[in-house]
Amino acid sequence: MSAHKETMNRVSGESRRRHGLDEKVCLRLWAIGIGVTVSGLALVVPVQANHREHAPHTDSRGHEVTGEGQAIPGASFRVFWGKGKATLEASGLTADDQAAALQTVADAFAFMLQHRTDYPRFAESLTKSALQQVVIEPIVVNDEGKTFPFLVTRTKEPGRVILLISAASLKEKGYLRHPDSLVPVLAREFQWVVSKADTAPKAKMLAVERNLKRAPIRTDREIQQLSAQERTQLLQALFETYLKTVDDLNSLDGQPYFEVGAKTPIPPTQQDSTTKLYEIRVREALQHIVRESYFQEHTPKAVTHLLNGRVWTVAFVRIDQRDWATRTRVLPEEQAVVVGMRNQRLQPAAVLVNVHRLAAPDDPFYPDAQGLPMGALSTDQLARVIAREIQYNIQEKSQSGHTAQDALSAPK
């Protein structure tokens, strides 16, 4: 028992360093988007609160649960076992796995309740009574048939959501009977709980007009045949048409910045000096990506997507409410735009870098970040981070999910 307590205390300390006890729980959810005007129609991508494991739900599907659920002292919600879309046997689980999953999740929540100040989004969800119930299913499947370790769905009751947890995923990742390992992972899910429970009116983004017809985008084959200098010149031309390197909300105005390689934020000298500093860093990083042979060899999609019209925004942002270090947003098919002399139909994407966050161990660019805040990366490090984000995430995004979840996270 003492060893278990020591382990849980270590988790608390690690979480404290990750979140920061002095960090205020932000009362507003920021949104960063792609603003365009085409024939008088503004197309916008607000911020999407989805990392690689999430997808949209406009309403709860009505989850069938068994029993009265497991109560957690101090919590208004219970932990239930749900039938889901797969039986226990079909998911490769045993009755012992089921019992272990319920107890592991309950123990993890009990620990988080005892240390709620370490987990600000969890504490916020408790204050708002945002979580109606937790449902552990053999396998969690969304409406599109995709499986997820965790999924947050809305209920018909405004401001209340359900957190779904996959027992099969808990077993696969070694969390069963190890609540200390599950705690930090579970805590991260509460940014989605808070986001999806938010029902406040959302402000609309300002549209930014861009000359889409004259955008000199190229096909992937044409890009592969260009020299490094020609790719750099093409990138510069895109900066002058639609490719943006500052977010629509100017979220870095008045914010501190980081010197390269340093972890201590420095106050800005002017209201917009941090915004201008990071715009320069982003543009230098993008030039690295399209010019250096390393990126053609290791992240070729990053090179082509920057020059073929797929990426419309690459920008640093500051969003305290989000734990992610980078995020990609993509407009859904129904909001695709026509660009260039060939009238190519594209779904624009935005790549955002959360300036003060650290890379998580499961981020593809974790080794490149070397434990620094995103805003403290060198140009070469930043180029590798952005390139990997584009390489691995644009194609994999469930595009119908982006705008659905983005709409929930627009600024109030």
C-alpha cells in the first residue's frame, strides 16, 4: 500500500510540473481559424478541440449501461459498464478484465479528486457538473465506425456530457490495475469534457479576403521537379496570396515570448512584438521545409502540402485551455474552395503551434523538441515539428469532425 501511495504521489508531482499549479483555468476557449472570402462567402475554421483520438458527436447516442454504476466519493457522476457495439468476448476481454477496468478507472478518479488542484480542467468540469457519467465499453466506436481509447459525447441535457472509455484500449496499453499510469492520460481528456459541455454563444471569426484565383499552387508532380530555389520562390508567392503565418485572433499580442533554447518567458517590449517575432520564426521554418533535402527525404508530404494548396495557415498561438503542443485543422468537404488557374478544389488546413506547451511523449516530434516549450525551439527544430505535424496529421484527420468540434471551441 505504501508503494502504491508513493507512486500516486509521483504522478501528482509530474502532473503539477506539466500543468503548473499557478496556471489559471481559462474561462474562455480560444479559436484559431482559416478565414477566407470567396464570392462574398466567408469560410472559416475555428479551433478544433480534437487530438488524434477524437471525433465529433452532435448528441449522445444513448449508451446502454448495466447496473447502478460505481460511485466515487466526492463526485456527482458514477462509472458504469456499457454494452457498446461489441460484446466482452468479441473484444477479447474477460470478466476479470471488466472488473479491473471499472476498479482502475474508479481509483484513478478517486486520486484526481484528492488532488484536483493539479488537474484544472478536471476541477472545472466538477464545478460545472459537466460530466453526467463515465461509461466503460468493451470497444468505443464512434458514429463513423472508428475506434477510440476515449470519446466525449454530448447528452440531451445542455452542459452535460458522457465520457466513454475503451476497456480494450486500457488493457492494450497496460493501464488495467495501474491507476497511477492512467491518471495523467485521463486528466488530459477533460479538456474535451469542458469543451463539449460548453454551450455559451460563440463569436464569429473575421473573414480575411485572399486572391485565390492567382494563387500559384502546383501539383505534387510539378513540386517534385522544382529546384530548392524554385520551391522557396513559390512559397514566397503563396505568402503573398493566401498562406498566413499569424492566427486570425492575434492571440500572441501582449504575450511573453521565449528565447531559443530557454524555458523562461520574457515580457514583450511592444504589444505586437511577440506576434511579429513568431511570424518570422514560422516563415523561416517553412523555408527550411521547402528548401532542405532532409524534408523531401523524411517528410515529403510536408513539402508538397505547403506548396499544393493544402495548408493555408501555419501559426504560433497561445491557448491556455489546450494541452496540445501542435494541432491541425481541416475544412470539411462541403466547405472546400476552388483555387488557382486550374480551378483545383481543395480543403484548406491550418497548422497551429501552442507557444508555451511542451511536446508530449506520444507526439511524433517529441525527440526534436528536446523538452523545450514550442516557442523556444530553434528554426531547424521548429521546421521539423511543423513538418512532422503536416506529414502525419492532415491525411488522417476526420474532416467532418474538425468543424463540428471547432464550433464548440470558438471564443465566447
